[in-house]
Amino acid sequence: MTSQAPETEAQALTARAGSAETVLSVVVPVRNEGPNIAPLIAEIRAATAALGGAEIVYVDDGSTDDTQERLAAEAAAGDLVRLRHARSYGQSAAIISGVRAARGPWIATLDGDGQNDPADIPALFARAKAEAAAGPRPVLVAGHRVNRKDTVVKRLTSRIANRVRASLLRDATPDTGCGLKLFRREDFLELPQFDHMHRYLPALFLRAGGRVISVPVNHRPRLRGRSNYGTLDRLAVGVADLFGVMWLQRRWQRPVAERLPDPEPGA
């Protein structure tokens, strides 16, 4: 399974030089979220100021509204990287493009609709670094929307999907659909990449021998715009994706390789 995310623009941005070391990059996939651009970027900047700031990477997944114009207006501060897909490739492809382009060794992701609260990023980052200090295994810190501010239909379908997924994948994660997550860039780039992979990151990190920690986060109602990645669209592909991830889990074993000593000179 391979992603359809375009690479050329992301690869070019990855090669650019930075004036200061970037520790954290915040990746935000958006599609037709024009009214939410400026308010959310302001919140991200405020939330990460105590961390010394962060690189902000927005990936426009083929928007047809004024998303690009609003992003251009925010770019003057110098902390904003803008990518654009020529057409909509989906949310996972947008995240993949953003992570590839990011300079920070640590990545935070959040949805571009304003429902995830950027104020939760510092706590997730601190937890991720503490877990990483315990050992070299991959670490995923996933947000858990304890009090969701969504429609009844969204909450119901999400609850059913989480129960089915957890019973089959055993990923021990109560809320895989939360867009707010934190992980190391290199760990993410080693995962299998495919459409809708962002919904299965806990299972994929566990498959890679990693640890997954769920942390309660704030969740807010959508104040502007409307959802661009629909509930029915997710349900239509969810079954195939679920069985695909199960196949990945079954077909992979984590080998333990021991390096043998070099021979003695003259032996």
C-alpha cells in the first residue's frame, strides 16, 4: 500500500537551510478552511512560544476557497511553511507531505478546523520527550478527546468504530481519530504509508515495536466552516483499511539483530 502524496515540493523544502535549529514542527492538513487559518495559526504561535517557538507546516489539500490567500497573509512572520496539493489526495497524504517537509525532529499534528486546542501541545511534547528518554523505542503520544464537541452522529459512529478497531487491532487506544498527536519525525517516516493511515497510527507504532500513550486533551466545537472529510466517506473505506492493517500486523515480525565483532587484525 503506497501513498499518493506528491514529493517534489516537500523534498525541496526539506533541503532548505534554517537560521535557527528547529526542535518542533506543527503539521496542519487543511482543505477549504479559509476562515480558520488566521485564528488557529495565532493559537499555535501562542501555545508554542514557551517552547521557543515552532515551525508551522500547513498543507493545503487542494482547497477551492481562499485558504491559499489567507495562508499567504500569515507567511510574513517567517515561521510558516506552505505546501499545496494540486488536487485533494486526502488527509493522510497531506500529513505525509507535511512531515516530509518539516525540519523539526519532533512533529505535532492537529486538525485545521480549530476543534483541537493548540494549548495542549506543550503537555504532549513534554510527555513524548519523557517517554523517549526511557529508551530508544518509537513513541506516539495521542490525544484523547474525553468531552467531544461533535454532532451526535459523529460521536456515535466514532464510538462504534473505536470499539471495532480496538477489538481487532488491539491497539489499546481510546481515540485514534483525534488529530492531535506527537511523535518523532524519523519514526513516522519509517511506517508503512497509505491512504487513511493517520487513523491507524497507534497500531502502526505498536507494530514497529513502539509505545503509545493516550493523554486527555481539550476538544472544541467547530465555529467556522464545515467538515471536509465526511463521516460517510470514512465509513466507506474503514472496513478495507482495517483488514489491511490487520494484514500488516500479521505479516511482520521484528527481528533482533546482533552485530558480530570485527575479526582481529591478522586473523
